[in-house]
Amino acid sequence: MFIWDLKAPAAKPARPIGPEAFGRTEDTSVYWLGAAGFLINARGTVLLIDPVLEYQNGNKKVSELDIPLRVELPVEAHLIPKADAVVYTHSDDDHLGLVSAKALEKAGAEFYGPAPVFEKLARAHVNLDQVKSCRSGDLIEYPDMKVTVFPADHPWQLQDPFKYGKPFRAGDSVGFIIETPDVKMFFPGDTRLMEEHLNLEGIQFLALDVSYCTYHINPMGAAMLANILKDAELMPYHYGTFDAPTVPAHCGDPEDVAQMIDNGAARVHIKAPGDPLIFKAGKMICRH
């Protein structure tokens, strides 16, 4: 059993993401944005996952969620020049930042998520012509990118239903398999380990949830999944972003998980927010 550490490490200082990251490329870049957020540029198609990318009133020490930050953001949502799609795993605030959503609406993004996401965006008056509900098994397609919606299991409200309300049911949270000409990726979202995870095939990149929360995959489950997906490069998330040491969901240590993964020293890429992994034709490459 893991005892989570109040002194879990901060992420590395963010590497700024400039406008060039949103243009046409000949490969696929994957950026961790801090917290649970990711940015993918697949040969010019730009997709964001769970972006929370605005400060509170311009204060670079506080997130739009009114949570202190341990690192600065690699890019602010209102500075993103282009976004084809934004996909949300679920409606929790630390995955669906409404200030960010309103900024990305202006960038032309289409929004996808399970029903509670649709409802939250609708209440925030995001243009419903740009919002689509999705559920497990759905296919979302763009040039050079195919997104398959995957099940997730995240009833975190069971910690205290009287305080937090009705737990998420099946379908209220999801993950995503994303395929480009260069790489097949899996983003599990917030989820406990499921039988469906054990049947995944051909995954070359895994977003590795290192959160200590028992309603996430947790360090042991993350290591188990990484060892099953033995050919996947691994990028940790859910650590070192929010200064919230009493909240296990925001705390984790990628080094702890790496130690339990076969060849973890080579496969676990502990990147600064904004520092990408790049894939071309099925292989991870370096680009200078």
C-alpha cells in the first residue's frame, strides 16, 4: 500500500510553447501541459486534452481554479492561435477549466466530452454549435488523427457522497485512444484500473497517471499497465502542478512509479510542461 507524500515533487519549470507549435508539421508532437492536460499536434491537426491553461486575474502563481501553482503554465489558452478539437475526459474542474474553454472557443475548437461535460459547457454559454457529447466506443476523426473514446471508472465522490454528491456513473468519465500516422497513444483519464485496460494492443505512447488517489489508477496500477503495454513510451501526469498537498489527486511522484516499471529509466520521460515527445512513422525522434 502506498503512503502518499506531502512533499511530492514539483514539476520541472515549464518550457514556453510558442505559436510555431500549432502549425503544420511532418510528425506528431505530444506536450504535457501540467496537471492532467495534454496538447497534440499531428501534422498540423491540433487537439487538446483536459486543458486548464489560464491564470486567475493574470496572477501567475494561481490557477484559474483558484488553486496555487507550483509551476507556471507553458502556454495560456487565450494565446493559442489554433485548436481543432478539445476533448475532455470528465467534468471535474481540474480537467475542465471554464476560462480556458471560453478562450479556446474563440480559437475555433470543437469540444467533445461525456454528458456532464456537455452540460457544464452549456451552462457556461459556450457556443453549442461547437460542443458535441461523446461516449465510449465513439469515433472522432480529423485529418491525420483518429480518436476513439474509451471507458473509464472514476466514482471519486464515494469518498463522501454527502459532501461531494452523486458519484460518477459508467459513461460520466472516459479516456481516449488517439491514432496518427506516427503513433498510437492512450490517455486513460482519471480511472481505476479496468479489465478493458488489460486488453489494449499496439499502444506506443501511454499518458502515465502517477496520482496517489485511490480513485485513479494509482502508482501500482499505473506500473502494471505500463508493464503490460511494454512497447509504450511513458509520459507522467497528475503531479507537481497544483500546490495542494492535502489532495492526493494532485500529488504523485513519477520516480516512484518508474522504479516499478520494466526498463522504467529509459521508458518514463519526466518532461517539463511544454517539452514535447515527438514521433514520426512509429518511432520517437529528437528534433532540435
